[in-house]
Amino acid sequence: MGSHDDLNSPSAGPAKTAPLERSVVLVGMMGVGKTSIGKRLAARLGCEFVDADEEIETAAGITIAEIFEKFGEPYFRDGERRVVARLIEGEPKIIATGGGAFVNDATRALIRERALSIWLDADVHILADRVSRRNNRPLLKGRDPVEVLTELGRVRNPLYAEANIHIRSDASPHARTVENILKAISA
């Protein structure tokens, strides 16, 4: 398993992988496809998929947007760290995190220590197109997605680069990205 592997070519066939030894945590900007790709990856590996944002909302009993609005981002990040810690425990699984999870020092250290982290990376215009389809992103509320994502990328990308593996996601079907991840984790 190489560090910061860039895999951009489609594979000729399904990658063969050994059972996971530890959980795989998908990190990256909002809109990169962590949930969609994570579900497909878990199906291919025959393991559980969990979305940390969904788990946070279930634990809090309110939406992430409401948590941000009522309690602020620091409160949210602390709860997010606790939920990610709980999800990493037990049987290895695929975990999709929110875009800011890996940016938090404590959450990033936890993930790096106990799981395999994969940075899903995409062009800002692809991300902006994807996030514009839904109106549930607190950091984008009333703002230009390209501007916000460019700004966030300047801060977050150097931190995402600390992930064990780097995978580019583009406009091609998510199946291609899943194949690239499978190749990287079985290398």
C-alpha cells in the first residue's frame, strides 16, 4: 500500500482484494462522492458502509445544518470526532466523513492512528456542480460554490494530503473510482 498514490486509469477488470484489516475512512471536500463511492466500495468488499454525517444527525436528533446554526462549528466538530471514533471501532468498515472532519486535528490524528484514510480529490468545478444540486450544505448557504470550494481547498487540501492514499475522482462513473481504490488498497 503506497502513500499518496495517484490512480487515474481505469482497471481492466475487477480488482481482487483481501479482507479489510482495519476500517477505511474516505476524506475530501463536500461533493467529491464519499458517500456514493463508499457504498459501492463496501458492496465490493462485502463489508458495512456508514456515513458519519448520518450517524451524527441520528445521535443529535437534528440535522447538521441545525447543529451548525444552534451550536456552531466547534461544537459540531467535537461531536463529529466522537462519532468517528465510535465508527472506527469493531469490525472493519467503509466510513464516509464530512468534508471538514479530517481538517480537525484531533479527528485527523484519530483516523491516521486507527484506520486507513483515502483522500478523494476532484476538480473544484466538478465539486461545485455536484453540491449545487442540493441545498443542505451549511458552509455554502447564500454563497458561490466555486468561490467557497476554492477557498476551502486552499486550507483543506494540504491536510487531506496527509491521508494514506490519494485518489482522483473525475466526471467518470464512480465505478472507475472504486476500481482505483481497490487497486490502491490491495497494492
